[in-house]
Amino acid sequence: VGHTGYVIRLPKDYVAPASFKDFQKTMELVHFCRTGTDPTNFVNEGLFGQLGIVRLDTQPNPFAGSITGQERLTRAINSRMQARGDKFTIKNIQVTSLRGIQVNVELPVPSVEAFILGEKVMYHFFAGQDDEVYRDIVFSLRDPHAETL
């Protein structure tokens, strides 16, 4: 259970060390990893795929209350990725009643990101690859403010 009340089901033998990026505790940082993973590996995103690490950043949803939130999010992420020169694809995804996007980066370094828009919180998942662990974590997300709870 996360700070804002969200729930994520952990894969077998996984832990979820968490911290905050701000004093107000509005931006939570969680690393989902196998028990015994050295936390110094959290710094090197290039190791996430082979070590089975998935990172979650939460922050207040900048698109809360907007019926065009998903479209605005897609434009913002598309612009950011193009500015960095990444080779990527974006697709819409849905996690229970929550909408979002998934970005698959091919170059320069393969990775996958999901941005899920909750009622009050934006969930940003990052992993080295779109594998079973990543999908299990992302699609187990339950937002306390969503209609489905």
C-alpha cells in the first residue's frame, strides 16, 4: 500500500522500498525488486531489465479533472522523447478504470514506461523491458479514488 492509498500486488519474492522526493510527501519513489537486491543498482536504469527492477514515481496528477488529460499527457511525453532523440512508440493503455499511455523505447537504451492518470495521482512506472514482472506490477495497480474500488 502506497502513501496515497494505492495498492500494488508484489510478485513472489519481491519487496518495495519507498522514499519521498519532497518534504511535503507528495512525490513518492518506489523500487519493486527481488528480495536482497542491492539498492545501489537503483541508480543505473540500464540494469533494471536484467535485475527485474521496476520503479514507480508518484506525483499529484497535473491533468486532474481534465477530460483531455490523456491527450495532453501523450503530447507532452511525445515532445520530451523527440527532444531527447529517442526512437520510441506510444500506445494507450487502461488499468482498471484508469487511462494512461505506455512508451516503449528502442534506442538509445531499451526501456518501457507507463504513465497512469489517477483521479489525484499520476503514476509513472519505469522498467528495462516489457516483461511479465513489469506487466504484473503495472496492471495490479488499484487507485483508492477510482470507481472500481
